Amino acid sequence: MINKIKDLYKKYKEIINYIIVGGLTTVVSIASFYIVRLFILTNNSQLHIQISTIISWILAVLFAFFANKKYVFESKIQGKGKLIEMIKFFLSRLTTLGIEMISMWLLTSPLHINDKISKILVQFIIMILNYIFSKIFVFKKHN
């Protein structure tokens, strides 16, 4: 049984590690969003919701870059390539930030869904898009 689990992990290591790192990144994003909304930007205005979203995004992206680089995609790129990799990562995350902000606005403004529930729903979509962008655009393997 243990060997079967090890074999499955080896076969799906990247996806399993991404799910773990993505889950931790989601925790960073949601927790920081909730902390900002509960203690700093407590007004229910769209401005406070969007600023809270941006703050949570910055913290989550910083965590995600280093965790994905090391544990998921095991990138060994050094020098100038490392900077290019970081820029690509941040550009891809800016794209999903735009998607996240539009989604948060749609769910909270016209649809009147609670902002905290909306944040959780949107994170699932963002997690999938971030994996796709990281895999094909940022940390692609060069053989």
C-alpha cells in the first residue's frame, strides 16, 4: 500500500505539490483579505473590497512565486533567466488579478453575493488558471 502511494506521488508529484502550495497560497490570500477587511478596511464599499483584494493578492503572489519555484516546478534557473522567470510569473499573476477583480465585482455588486463567500468561490478559478499559466508560460521546461 505504501509503495502504491509513493508511486502515485512520483507520477503526479508536480500536480500534488501544486495543490498543496496552491492551497497554502489560497490560505494566505483569504486570510490576509479577511484580516484587512475585519481590522483595517471595514467599510463595505467597493473601494475597500478592491483594495483588500489587491493587498491579499500581493501577499499571496510573493508567497506563491518562491514556493512554486522551489517545490512545484523545481526551477534551477539562475542569473538573468531568474529575473525573466520572476517577471513572467508576476505578469501571469497580474492577468489573473484582473480576472479576480472583475469576478469579485460581478459577484458582490450586481449579484449581491457576500464578499467573503465570493472570495472563496473566485479562488478556485484563479488556482486553476495560475497553474496553467505557470506550467506553459513561466516555468516551462527547456530540454
